[in-house]
Amino acid sequence: MFSDRYSPPQDPLAVLHHDHELLLVDKPSGLLSVPGKHENLADCLVDRVQNVFPDALLVHRLDCDTSGIMVFAMTRHAQRHLNLQFEQRRVKKTYIARVFGRVEERQGTVDLPLIVDWPNRPLQHVDHEKGKPSVTDWKVMKYEERATRVRLVPQTGRSHQLRVHMLEIGHPILGDEFYAKGEALDAPRLMLHAESLRLNHPDGGKGMTFKAKCPF
């Protein structure tokens, strides 16, 4: 069971930006965004954030094994404003990933509908009849010895979207215990990092971009 081996890192809270409406932090890989159902899964980013900033409100999540930037709202107004931006796909998210093998094309778009694989949840899979529209733009950044570093820009926000889309083009993300197999599992962690987030500030609507340095 995941709860038996959950051992999140104890890094200090990494605050990237804080003002009267917004809080942006850098979540480490291995830490849940929100508490799990089991008592052993209580330690999570939202709990750590609220220990320091009691008024902080959740807006979105990252997978446990994904690191990178997350935004919290400091007021109910900001939470509503940010939620609407996410719903209307006005928030631009950029990720860095190391994927298995050499991606021959320099850039492309994966447009494959996704839905939860119920017998194997929380896994997701492609379903052209019942799946929800899911689109990811990708671009090669650098070739490595047995991997390719890519920048991923999701146009939709489905669960495990980047992980499944990379798998579907034949290049699973290194260290992905859900979808990778064989040599692709040989990595110290899931090699996926939420590098940047662009949004409109809830107070005045100014466009702002925030970044969290990739740790790999």
C-alpha cells in the first residue's frame, strides 16, 4: 500500500511569492498536495502551508511525485478569481520532463482523450469514445545519453495527462511508477517538474509569470 511507504521529504517550505492575494510555493517531489484518506497520509503541502499562512486556500493540485510550482489564494475573492482562470484555461502551465529514449521529432502536439481506468484507478488511459478532450504541446530541449529533456505545455488539465500522453508517443517519463517499465523506471524520482505558472493577478488582473527552478 502507498500509505505504508509514504515518507515525504522534510524540506522547509519554499515560498516563491507572497502578497495580499497570492502565495506561490515550490512543492517537493514525494509530498502529497492534500491529505490522503489514510491517517499515515496526513502530512501534505496544504497542511504545511497553512501552518505558516493560516489564511491560505487551495486552488489546484500536483501529483505526489511531481515537483514544482503551486499557487494558493490568500482570500476567498482570490480563490474564486483563480478557480475561474483555471476553469477557463487562462492559466498557462509549463513543465519540464525527462522522458525515456530519443524523441526524434523536435516538437509536436498530443491530442488524445483520457478517462480513468476504473479497474486500475487512479491510472488513466486513452478512450476515443468516452474520454475527455486532452491536449499537450511538447518541445525537445536537450538530448541526453538515454533520455530526452522536453518542455510540456498542457492545454487541458486532466489527471495524469502528461504522463499518459508521453507514454502514448512511446517515451514514458523516467521514474514513473504508474506508467513506465523496465529501464524507464531507473530514476531516483518521477522526472516531472512544474516549472512555471502564468496567471492574472486577482487584484487588478495584471498578467504575471512565476517560476520554480527545475531540480534535475
